[in-house]
Amino acid sequence: MRKDPLVSIIISSYNYGHFLRDAIDSAIAQTYPTVEVIVVDDGSVDDSPAVIREYRDRITPILKENGGQASAFNAGFAISSGEVIIFLDSDDMLLPTAVEKAVACFTNDKMAKVHWPLWKIDASGNKTGDVDPKYPLAEGDLFDEVVQYGPNHCGGPPYSPNTSGIAWSRKFLEQVFPIPEAGFKTCTDQYLFVLAPIYGHLRSVAEPQGYYRVHGSNYSLNPLDEYLKESLLRFEQSCEIVSNHLKKKGIIVNPATWARDTWYHQIHTTIQEITDVVPSQASFILADEGQLGTSHIHAGRYRIPFIEQNGQYWGPPANDTQAIEEIERQRTKGSAYIFFAWPTFWWLEHYSGMYNYLMSNYTCLINNERLVGFKLEKV
């Protein structure tokens, strides 16, 4: 790679005209001097085309019929010239130093991917205080891990941020493009996540270099049943894709041997274990620190967050006394079950008084690596 490579920022957009200016402005405002900005509108029916025309002298526009995110990525990449490529979601933004920091990490031709965390912002652009992802990002040569574990260990946390937190080498992308459009109309970045470690090394930038906007229309906020179903299906597609690309390198693997224990598999199994125990139309208390993404009503069961206030998760208990009082308050209101999912297993040790109270007074129904659950009937 040349010392000062051209970088292509490809913004893909569909009906996000109200956020699009922020994304384009952030791409134009990079401190790195050699950047081309390509904006692909995927058949929007809002004011996106008008917004794009405002920037016609500073960007390369593509206005196409709707075909899904993969088709937008393919269209943008086809006309790009950069040695480094960033796909920026049109509801997100880059910090001015994002490209500069990314390019500094492409130190040799073995590099396939550089990534960084993203600040979470609300619909108005205000920081929420959270960072996505919260987990450490992967670095180095992960080829052997891919062979052993498949997409389990290269596609999701702790290995990759969302689309807008990644820069790719053109050398890598040319080996895997075009992206299959039928299978990746959404979550297109997963196709690239799982293949990057096969073709090169990864590096991370420690400090956030962009903003991930959470606004209520994000794909990951779809109903949990639908989101999990698609995520599990996409995992199976990823297994096939990874095994096919390994085969091109002379390595034959059986995708059936790779464990099905991703975050999504764990959530799916945990929810199934709860619904197997809790009768239809009954309510249950769930301690998960809000991480499982379950809706208030799931499969005809009513989920109560722990601790709950005005129907919302209100954070961990202050102490054992508050925890026990909350359990009894919800029990008297009709909740006959309480479950602790794995993100809150530390609670069972930290709130030892609460845990001992539950063990002494109620029947433990489930106790495994994902879930601990009690039936709130006095023993």
C-alpha cells in the first residue's frame, strides 16, 4: 500500500434523508487529505435524492433502484478507487480523525481490516454515554481461529463493531466482491466480518472514531423473534461462505463441526428455556441488565425487568434488601417466576443475601451456564 493511499468513503442510504447530511458532512470533514466520498441511494422515496444533489460538487452520487444493502455496497465499490474503503451507514457519522487513524494502521499488505469503537448517540445526535461495542476488538492473525471455530469467533463480539466502525483494504475486498445480494439485503457487513481473517490481519484503534445512532428504526431493534430467526439463518449462511473460501485456500472443513454458541444462539436457547417453564399468559421477572433485547411480551409471556420502574429496567439493586423487596413486590403482583441470565450471574455472588433468600424460600427450576431460575412459590 502506498504511503498516502486514497480512501473511499461509501455512504449507503435508504430513506434516511433526515440523517444523511450529518453522514456526508462527517465524511467530507476528514483531516486526512485524500478522500473520495461516494453516496449510494438505494431507491429512497423520501427527500434523500434532494439532499444528495446539494453536495453534487463534493461527492460522487449513485441513485439506483432499491435492491438492498448488499447491492448498494456493490454499486459503490464498483466505481471506487481507494486503496482503503469505509462503508458508512447514512444514519451514522465519522469523527474527523477516523480516516487518518485508520490509514496509520495499514502498515503492510497483510492488513485486511482496521476497526474502532463508536460512540452511541440518540436520534438528535446527543451522546448517550455508551460505546459500541463494549468488548475488546480483535487484532492480529486469526486464520487458525477461523479454521477451528468458523464464524463463531470472527463475525460478532468481541471481534467487530458495526459497519461504520471499519476500514477495509481494497486488496481484501477484491477477493470477496461482489457480495451475494440475495442473502445480504441487510447486515451486509457480516459477510465481510467473517471473511476478513481468512485473507489478512486485523488491527484496532482504541479510541472511538465515529457515532452509532440509535433511533428506533435500526435493524437490530426489529422484534426479537424476527431478528433472532434472521441472525441464526445468517450464521448458517456464514458457515457455508467461510468453508467455501477456506476450500479455495486448500483447507477442507466440515461446517457442522463448528459450535452453534454465538450470542444469538445463547439468547435463542435462553428464551426457549424460559418459555418451556413459564405457562402462556403468565408473567416472569428477568434479570439480564437489558442485554437480551427481549420485548415486554414474548411468546404470550409477560416479561418484567429487574429492577423495574414504570415498566422499564432501572439498574441493579442497591443492596440485598432492595433486591428481596423487589422480588416480593413483583411476586405479590402476580409474577410467579424469576430468572437470572448469564449477564447478571455476577449478581448471584454480589447479592449473596438475595441468592440465599431465593434458595431457602423458593424452588430452583433451572441452573445452567446460561440461566438460573426460580418458581416463586414458598417451599
